[in-house]
Amino acid sequence: MSIDEGPGWSGMYARLKAGLTRTATVLSSGLTGLLTKQRLDAETIQALEEALIRADLGTDLARRLSAEIAEGRYDAEISEREIRKHLATAIARVMQPSARPFVVDAARKPFVVLVAGVNGTGKTTTIGKLAHKLVGEGKKVTLAAGDTFRAAAVEQLKIWGERAGAQVIARAAGADAAGVAFEALEKARSENADVLLIDTAGRLQNKAGLMAELQKVARVLKKLDPDAPHAVLLVLDATTGQNAISQVEAFRAAVPLTGLVMTKLDGTAKGGILVALADRFALPIHFIGVGESIGDLQVFDAPSFAKALTGA
């Protein structure tokens, strides 16, 4: 889908553009005023590369994209607007393989989704927003409060469950997370739920014990359904920048990641990290968060993201 297609798409794009303002400003500041000679010279290409690095695309990708923009255009007359347009096209090309929608397989009932991530990425909020979206599509959803380390997370999930119209399975703080997940799957099965979303405790990617617990949750689910979890989503915080790369590597080594969700793109100038993740891992990017409201969890679309990122 292009950015001009679909009902309500202009409003969604407007929110995306507003959410990516900080990153777009970083790129703009690297370009504005450089093209006084109206030629794409070595100085302009270097400045473009530096602007991309500041936006957290990473050194190698920034160099490749700058070289791609320069190819066939070096020392040619070109406007800033044209550079933005070409850059947006190049970024969209990098990201398009990752623009794969989140799909619930109706043949797997309930469709079990394990949601993981480090502390503070917005996992519980993301689960709540996703539950709201799925219920709005007519699906029966059950939520499992597997973040048993934080009583606040359990309460937060209960609030989201009430808002979304989804049942929440929870135990007291400190309970065994794998036990909660097992009980929730039993309950979801017995009540013919379409989807089970399982929250997990925030964990640092360098803590082996916490990673082992995440693996245990996945293992216990297989006692009831050998194919569960059917999806494993990693929620990433855009404000962490390049550290998101090591998070993907660590979680992918622990559990079979099937997709990414990037939150807090509206709170950072490092939105380019999502381009770097797409380039490096080619994992599906299902959703991006550009604000606090329910509607700000948007389905990822490569062309619209690239255009908003570059201000094209």
C-alpha cells in the first residue's frame, strides 16, 4: 500500500509524520544549506552520510545509502527536495522486505503470541493496544499477565483488558511466569479464544537467568500445544538507538523471534535505527508506536515510514 491509499490513510500518515519529526529534523539539518551550489558534490555526500549516522542508521548503511544517492548524479544539478525523494526511495527499498503484516492464523486456536523485551520498552501497553485492535476485528482475546515481577504490570494489563474487552489471566506478584502462561492457555482453549497474548517480565539482554525463564515459558506452552508459541514479538524502544541491535541478537538467540514492534519513535531523533534493524535482520516489523493513544500503534508501511523519516 502506498501512502496515498486506503480509507483514513492520510490521517495515519499525518500522525506518523508528526511522530518522526525529531528524526526528520536531524536529517534536515544535515541537508539544509548544503546545496547552495545546486550540485551533488563530495561535501554534500559527506554531509548526507553524517546526517544519516546521527539519525542512527549506522555507519555502514549510511555510507551505502549516500553512495546510492550519488550514483549517476555526482556533480549534477540537484535540489534538496530531490535528494529527500531519492533518499526516501532508497530507504523504502531497504525496509520493504520487513514490511510484513501481523497475521493471526485461524487454524491455530488459540493463536499464542509471546511478547518479550527489555525493561521499559512498553510491552504491556503494546499488548493492550494490540488486544484492542484484535477485539475490534471481532476476535476473542485472552491476556496472560506473565510479568509477575511487577504488581503494577499486572494491574496495568487488567486495565487494558477491561478497555479492550479481553479476559485477563493473572496471579499474585511473584508467581511463576510459566505457570501463568500454562493456565492462560488452558483457559483460552476452554473458552474458545482466538488469540492469547502473553506479557513477560522486562529483562536485560545480558542476564542469562532471565533469558532462561523466557525459554521456560515457551517450553511449558508446548506441553499443551507443541507448536506454541505461534508468534514471538520483540518490543523495542526507539530511544535506545543502536543498542536495539544487541537486544535483537540476544533475544533471537533465546527464543524464535517472528516479528518486531518499535515503540516511542515520537520521543527520539534516532528513528533511523528501524532502518538499520530492517537492513541487518530482515525480521518482520509489524507495528510502530508514534504516540500514547490507541491509534498510535500503527501497522508498519515502508514507503510511508521512509517519506516521513526523510521529510520527502
